[in-house]
Amino acid sequence: MNAEPKYHFASDNTSGICPEAWQALEECNAGYHPSYGADAITAKACERFRDFFETDCEVFFVFNGTAANSLSLASLCQSYHSVICSDLSHVETDECGAPEFFSNGSKLLTAKSSLGKLEPADVERLITHRNDLHYPKPRALSLSQSTELGTVYRPGELAGLCGLVKQHGLSVHMDGARFFNALAGGTASPAEITWKAGVDVLCCGGTKLGMAVTEAVVFFDKALARDFEYRCKQAGQLCSKMRFISAQWQRILTDNVWQTHASRANGLARKLADGLGKIAGVQILYPVDANAVFARLPDALKLKLKSCGWQFYSFIGGGSRLMCSWATTETDVNAFLADAGQS
Amino acid sequence: MNAEPKYHFASDNTSGICPEAWQALEECNAGYHPSYGADAITAKACERFRDFFETDCEVFFVFNGTAANSLSLASLCQSYHSVICSDLSHVETDECGAPEFFSNGSKLLTAKSSLGKLEPADVERLITHRNDLHYPKPRALSLSQSTELGTVYRPGELAGLCGLVKQHGLSVHMDGARFFNALAGGTASPAEITWKAGVDVLCCGGTKLGMAVTEAVVFFDKALARDFEYRCKQAGQLCSKMRFISAQWQRILTDNVWQTHASRANGLARKLADGLGKIAGVQILYPVDANAVFARLPDALKLKLKSCGWQFYSFIGGGSRLMCSWATTETDVNAFLADAGQS
Amino acid sequence: MNAEPKYHFASDNTSGICPEAWQALEECNAGYHPSYGADAITAKACERFRDFFETDCEVFFVFNGTAANSLSLASLCQSYHSVICSDLSHVETDECGAPEFFSNGSKLLTAKSSLGKLEPADVERLITHRNDLHYPKPRALSLSQSTELGTVYRPGELAGLCGLVKQHGLSVHMDGARFFNALAGGTASPAEITWKAGVDVLCCGGTKLGMAVTEAVVFFDKALARDFEYRCKQAGQLCSKMRFISAQWQRILTDNVWQTHASRANGLARKLADGLGKIAGVQILYPVDANAVFARLPDALKLKLKSCGWQFYSFIGGGSRLMCSWATTETDVNAFLADAGQS
Amino acid sequence: MNAEPKYHFASDNTSGICPEAWQALEECNAGYHPSYGADAITAKACERFRDFFETDCEVFFVFNGTAANSLSLASLCQSYHSVICSDLSHVETDECGAPEFFSNGSKLLTAKSSLGKLEPADVERLITHRNDLHYPKPRALSLSQSTELGTVYRPGELAGLCGLVKQHGLSVHMDGARFFNALAGGTASPAEITWKAGVDVLCCGGTKLGMAVTEAVVFFDKALARDFEYRCKQAGQLCSKMRFISAQWQRILTDNVWQTHASRANGLARKLADGLGKIAGVQILYPVDANAVFARLPDALKLKLKSCGWQFYSFIGGGSRLMCSWATTETDVNAFLADAGQS
């Protein structure tokens, strides 16, 4: 008999809303507020972002990562442009053609990636290998931070890639579905791994950090944000009761709430990797820079874990993926490791 | 000195989340659940819809009304088709071209509308006045229930319009941003004012009924729902933490919660209209079938109310619009009427 | 018994290719030439345009007017923008939603037009009546020259409209399907009724002037032409055997060929109008500034003409439309008038 | 000093219009004809296609191959669907994202191809490797006939691929930019390598066969052609002076004109390959089934040929491509071979 399915490590979106975000929701529920973002809470949340990134950026809230990525790429590209990204990038592999849809046809050009990170030489080849008008003109670079393999670009790596593509006139988009995990995984400041390194627009993940139904789109190059509010509205991404989104952001960017949650998730991922790494036959595939563990598990072990109810996937990166979130506890990790037979 | 602004009647989306929806959110927050709608709560919520409409319909949850309307119209139309709607319809006047965007170009053909409702003769003229390929081919009728002027189509009116357009091969879309108010405003059953009258797809408003961030798309013609889950995903309308949407729906369709809230809003709208109607110079413009009051107010009265802080708009229908919601109280209405000088 | 149908006046595209264009085709048919516009003939044709307009404009050749108009509007607008045009404009009434398709959703906002021409007050109202993000933001003005009713904007009228909309940040598109007829109908120079008056992009009609399968898109604001060659390619509007298009243009812009044909068509249209105007019960509806005659014909007369085989349409402007082209002869006009019973 | 550039073998679209097509143009130029395809010539041309394919197919004429391929794929797919094709296919490599544009986002999934032809196992893998809604759903197979490497699918190969994908519910599109060369290269009938093998829609190349500015879209599955005339119109692909397109088709499908031209081009390509193959260091890369020769040329030879003025490209297939067309003569081939030093 199989155990009850356990979704703890299946993804970082199987968990709920963290206590701080919950409290923010509760507080903003009272009374009447102007809709569509004209409320005071939303203004404050945007201000909080500008403090956080130490720059006068433009901030927009949308419902999910697919929309955040696709709309920001569409603001960089016309339909006949192309976007350079990793062959493992979420925009390429898991958004059902959303970037192509919102841009009305921009093509994604993919490069093989080492540990989930793009290499400058590969990027340059994609920019330069065709320059005739029978092929879409490269116009944007899309990076994931942390990457889909749980690794994190260092500031120097980012600056190198951004500098390179800007020489060729491209803009830089960062898919930060797990941006806070990437941030908590290093020592650089928010500014240092974004606009100071050359990122023009960041999609900043809220849902996976512990919020409900929101991502922020942050334009460091404000010229690119022109009329973006119209784009969001037309694309079905303008929330009427916006305060329920912005209040969460305001709270999570206060008192380093983001850091508490992201750091704990990262720490537990490392603990999980360390534990698994001690089991015979298990291979940890990539550096655990953030909140994801990729491990090659012996078939027998996989079977055993599944029979204990643990749910996890092997859809990417050649191994099993285990995700930690704000909600993951030391107990969860220990239980998993115990079932995995580590002693 | 002006008073603090009061958004009570400015729209039915200035209010928060109703207690029942809130409780549902709270209950589903615990633990880990499969994402993207594969959870048990979502399955139950869909089942609840099928009970509610007494038919085997297909149900999808999206984030807002713009998306619900646009995606369902896109599933009815190809880019070279057209949609017939009222010149006052929300899809025409307040969605920033979203139907055209999601359908990649379907044109809206508008008819003047009497009391917000389309007339069969006008609809037929739009269907038949051009049949050459230099003009988009009519493919769908879009009705709002309740209408943008707060009126409600009777079952016979619906059946007449639906029957007419189906003779010409069109499908029928209903914009039900305030569907529950329309329902509570009459005696017909949910089935009677939808699929039994000929509606093929209903966008069923959650936000204005007292939920956060959700509308349901209900396909009564299941063939039209083919691959709609892909359409939602690609369009950035698939919620990863879906349970936070579906749990609200499950609750609101239980124990007639929807009715309690919608009826009270409707009742208070009528009370507001009755009160205003007694004031000299005030003209109530349309039947108050649901939760909206449209009134022509003397300029002095408008000024007085605004100086008391009351926020309301005059963007449609030639008068001032006052909306009641689940959160409106008798006290709110009395306060407004008192400020309006009614004794 | 009905006569053989006669399409002489049904449209200005029922005629064939004029002798000069034909000769150009013949000459360029010999030998091998680089494809996709890299040939010398195409370079010369573009140069000819720059001479013609006395300015350093960017020139692109596409296959028809629907493409020319839609692609140039798409280069002015994003999907959430809108285009202001006459309710009689071809882009609104006869392109099957092509502008919406190519722009991925830009809405056309229409104004009633007097004699086919837009009035500044109407245009300004459309620009200013909404400025919230629930409605597409006006971004371009589209004018037809000559208009769909056969009238021609004077330089001062154009300058007034262009000046007005530029104050509001809009660009100006001119649908010149019959540009040469408009030009031949007045005394202004090509430059004076285009860029000197404020037009940013002109769609310059070749087919109706006597060529096969081509329109030119002329950008006077070269910044707007950025990457337009990619847009054409992606949109299926890049001709591989381009010389067969450009050779015609080169010839037609030489030795005032355009003027010979356009003037004759205009002159015969005036003759036709004069003749019809003398018949009892016939009303000439609009000034015959170019090559179109709109006439209200008594039913009996219409019947008589149709029984003689004459084909013409009543789809616009409230009357019957009769078009003259490069191919129309004095004999044709006399034959029509004779059948119309004018003596 | 370099010689005058010679474009004879650079592509099969550097040549002009063949005598038979020219004569057809000349004949149809006289008089007035109904526009937009309502003329008798167009009706006859469609009828000719039905005879040619021995079936009641639907036929549409568009301006070029990019449009033909993209519009027909868009009629098979919704935006969230995907198209399986070779990584060398023209739709993937040389249409600047047109398929994605016209379909509003359909993704192309590419397989490596052996000799330009898809292998069933690769196709099946692409169909089955993902079946979650985060990835576009495969909906069409696109084959090129002849392929971009100049090879030709045999009827059995086609039937195998078509049968396979139809089991999975996909439709089959054939890019026949060089369909007549493929046909002339084998012994199968037009029907046998199209609908009898399972092809649903064929894009039938006219330009490369010796016509000006036209491809035909032939729907063997007539249900897929529903409203396709509207799609063409909206997409800027409806020719007003249609007779200039259809008259060429009518002629080319008469008296086996197509065969004369295609066979000669194929024969000269084989002659060219045979000659080149005798030169030391030259490697003919693929079977010369149609009118293309791919050869690996020693650098010195390449240089020598270029200095003689010969233009050719190395953009695909790892070698130099030399194309023959209806216009190629034995003299051309001999001249090229002489310059190549073959004796």
C-alpha cells in the first residue's frame, strides 16, 4: 500500500502563503480602497522596491511568472526580433509558447548551457551567426537568476554577459522567479546583481517566495517601461483589487522578511543535498546555490521514496529535482532523508 | 476642507474579500498541495459549478474579467472573425483592446443598446449587412449579464437573441462580471439564464462578488473548450497555487453564499435608488435590476456629495454610477442619502 | 436578355497593367538578378522616390494596400495603442481587420467624416475623451488621400490635422491607394501634401495607378522605418523577384507617367460626373477631386444601366460609385452616358 | 579585377518569368475583369488544380512562400499548438519567424534530419516527449518536398510519416516551394505524393517554377480550408488584380509546361553535379533528386569560381548550394564547369 502523497519537495509552489504575507492580506482587507492600483498601499509597495534596489525603477505587479516574463520580453522586442536564452530556460521549456504569443512571434534562440548558465561565446555566436533579414534579429538576452538548475550567476558573470550583448544593441531581461533565493545565496546586493550588472528589466518572483498570485516586473531602464501599464491592462494582468497583491510585497520587502524565508529555504536545500550526497549511489548534479537540489538517484531509491509518498520530478537537468520553500522545515528534510535511508 | 475620500459606491471592486471566501483561503493555506489545479480542492470547485448549472460543463479559473472575456472570445473566433456586442459593453469600452489582442485581431461590431440590452433587429443587421470577405465574418455574440447599465436580460430576451444568432452560425458569450447579481435579481435558475437560453460560454465574475483575483470561465458547449487549458497557460492565466482561487469558489457556491451577498447588494442598490429618487431634480436612469444605480444628479448635489468625500464616476450611461457590493451596509446607504440631503 | 457584364467603372482595379509598366516588366525579365531587393533596379526605384518627394525617405515595396497600410500602422503602434480614422476609411471598412491583425490588437477609433475628410474637432475629441488605461491610447492618425469619397485634402487641411495630432504625440499615416489621383487633382507638389504637411508614412498605391501587385511604403520619418524590412519579411511581404515590382515603379515615376495616367482618369471622372449631372433625377454627391464619381441614381436609371451590363456598387457613401482608371477611355465614358440616356 | 557577378546558380529565384507564364500575363492584360478572384480565369485555374491532383481540393493564391506556409500552418494550429519540422526547414530557418507571427505564437519543434528528410522515430519523440500543458501541444507536421537539401521524399516515406502523425491527431503540411521539381524528379503522380500519402495542405511553389509573385495553397482536407479566404484577405494576401496570378497558373498546368521546366532544371542540376563530381577534391553532399546541388568545394576552387563572378551560398547543409531553374541552360552549366576547371 502506497503512502499519502507528499508534495513538500515537488516544487516551491506547493506551499501556501507565508505568515507575513498573510497578515498583510488581513490588514488590507478592511474598508474600501481605490481599484486598479490607485490605492496608497500600492504606491508604498513600489516605493519599497525603489529603496530595495537603490534606484528609481518602475514597478508593475502581475499575476504570475509566465505573464511577467512574456510581457517584459514583449516590451523589449517586436514580433520580428529574437530572444537569446538557455535551452533549459523556463521561457523556452515551460511557458507553452507564451513569449511567442505575447510578442506576436518573437523567436527564442537557445544555447546549450553549462550548469544552467549561459556562456558568453555561445551567446555571441547566436547574435552574430545570421544577420540577414530572413532570420529574426536578436534583440534581448534572457537570463534566469537563480537558474533552472538551482545555480546562481555571480555579479561578474552577469556583467560579462550584459556587457557583451549591449555592444550588439540587445537589452537584458532577468527571469527572477527565484530571485530572492539567488540573492540570499550570495553576498551581492540587490542592485549589484541587477541594474549595476546591466539588467534592464527584472521579473521578480513573489509566489515562490511565499505570496499568493503575484510577480513584480521591475524596469531599471525606465524608457523600456513606457506605456507598460497599458500592456498589462490589455493582457489581462491588471488586478482590480490590487491592494491584495501590493500589500504582500510591501510586507515582504520590510524587515528582511524575504531574506529570512529565502535563506532558510536555501539552507535546507543544502542540508538536503548534504544528506543525500552521503547515500551510496546518489550523485548531486549541480552546485546548490539556491533552493533547488538536483540529484541522480538510484532507481531503487527513487522507488522507495515514491512508495513513501514523496512526489518529485525528473523533467529537467537529467536527475530528480527537490525544491525547498519558505514552508520547508528541518523536520521535513529529516523525514525525507530518513526515508531515503540516510542514517 | 474636503472630507476623506469614500470609495464605498465608486465600484463593486473597491471592497475586500467577503468572510466566507476569507475563511476558505485560510483553510486551504495549510500544508502542501499539487500546483496548477491538480489539487483536490480545484476538482471539487469545478464539480460545484456543474451542480450549480445542472449540466456537465467545463470550468476554468483565470485571474480577472479581461482575461476571462478575451480568452473565451478567442476560443470562439479566429482573427478574421468579428464579435457583435453593445456599444456600452465592457469588452468594447474598458478592456484596452484585450479581445482584439487575445484573438489576434477579431473586430468588435457594436450596436446601440436600449437600456444596455441588445435588440435582435440591431444584431441581425450587423450579422447580415456585409457578407463579403473584405469585412470580418461575424462569429460570436457577446452579451453582458447584468448589463453595464445594471439591467438584467430576462430568459425570453436571451433565448430570442441566442436563437437568432445561432440561425446564422454564431456562438454566444456572456460577460457575467456581475452574473450573480443578475441571477439574484430575477427568479430564473442559473441554467435558465445560461445554457438553456443558448449561452455557450459564461464568464462568471468572482471578484465583484467578494472574492480576490478570480473569474470562472464556464463552457456549456464543451466542444468549444477544447485545449482551453493550453490557451490559459500560454496567456499567463494559469495559477500555480490554484487552490487559493478554487477554494473561494467552492465556498461561495455552497450554502447559497453567493445569493446572500448578491441579494443584499441588489437590495441596497434599490434602496439607494429609491432614496435618491425622492430628491428633487434627481432622475434614476435605468431599472435597478442588479447592484448598480445610474442617476442624473443636479450639479449642486454632485458637488455636495463630492465635498463629503463620496467618490463616483460618470463615465458611462449619461449619469452618475453608484455600485453596491457584498460589503455595502444599510448604514453606508443611509449615510450617502443623508449627505444627499434626503430626509 | 442581359448584356455582357462591363467592369469598366466597377473599380479602378478591374483594369490591367498600363503600357509603361508592362514595358518595364518586359525589360527586367531578361537575365539573372539578385533576389529580395538586392538588385540594382530596386535601388534605382527607391532613389526615384527620393527625387520625387525631394527628401531622404525610406522606401519599401509590398504586394498590396492591405499590407502597406497594416504594416505601416503596426510600425507606429503597439497592440495597446489606437488609430484614429474616418468611419468610411478603407482600413476600417474593407480590410477585414488587417490593421488589428498586424498590430496584434490596435483598435481603430472612428469619427464621422464630412465628405470623407476628418474634422480637427472630431479628431481631438477622440484623442482626449479617454485618458485612462482601460482604453487604448491614441498613437496614430490615419488619413486617406484621395478619400474613399473621391475628395482630396488640401495642404492646409492636412497641415491642420497633422499639427493638431502631433501636439498630442501621435504620428500620421496616409493611405494613398489613390495618392497619384489626389496629386494630379491639385496643384501642390508631392512634398507639400505629404511630409511638408506633417505626414510620417505614406502608403503609395501602385495597383490602381496601372501596375500589377504593388504598393510602396514611404517613411518620411526615417526613425519609424527601423527594422521595417524585417517586418515585411516576417509578414510575407518581401518579394523574391523584387525587380518585377520595382521596375514598374521606376518607370512610372519617370517622365511623369504617373501624371499622364492619373490626370486622364481624373478628367474622365469629371466628364462622367458632368454628363450624369445633367440627367434628371441624378445627384452628384461629392466633389470630384480625383477619379471617383458618387452619384445618387434614380432606381429606373440604375436598372437600365445594369441591364446594359454596367457593373457598379453602392457600398459606401450612400450612392453609386463609378471609378475611372488609367485604362478608361473617352469612348467608355460616352458609352456609359449614352446608355444612361444623356443626350 | 573581378568579373561581373553571375547569379545564374545563386538561387532558383534569380531568374525571370518563363515564356509561357509571360504569354499568359500578356493575354489576360486586355480589358476589364472582376477583381479579387471573382474572374473567370481564376475559376479556371482552380479547376486546373483539381484536375491536376485528381481530387476536389480547395485552391487559394497568395503572393509568396512565406505567406503560403505561414497561413496554412495558422489554419492548422492555434497559438498554443506546435509544429514539428526539420531543423533545416525553411519555415524554421528562413522566414524570420513568420509561422510564429501568423499563428500568433505556435512554436516550431525541430528534429535533426537525415538528408533533409524527417525520420519517423524523431517525429514521434517530439510528439510524445511532453504531454503537459506547460509545453505547446503538437498539432501539425511540416514537410518540405523537395527538401531544403534537394532530396525528395518517396511516396512510402511520406505515407509512413503521415500515417504516424495522424495516429496522434496531427495534420500534415507540405512546403512545396519546389514541389514541381520534386514531382519531376520521381515517377509518382501529383496525387500520390500529396493527398494519397496523407498530406492535408500543400503550398505549391510558383515563383521558383518560373512565375512572378505567386504560390498556391491547396487544401486536400477541405474542412481545414474553412474561411481561408478571409484569412488571406486579412493577412494582406488577397490580390486585387488576381487574374495576373491565376492566368500564369492556368497556363503552367496546361500541356505539362510545369514538367518541361522542372525536368530540365533537374536534369541540368544532375549534369552540374556529375561534372563537379569529377573534379578533384569536390564532394557532392546529397542525392540530386531535384534542382539543387550541394557540394563541398575546395577553398581554392571556391575562390576561383567567385573570381569568375559566380555567386553561390553556403548557408545550409555544410556546403555550397547551386540551384538550377527553368531558365538555366546547358551553356550556363558548361560555362560554370569550365570555370571550375573540369575538362
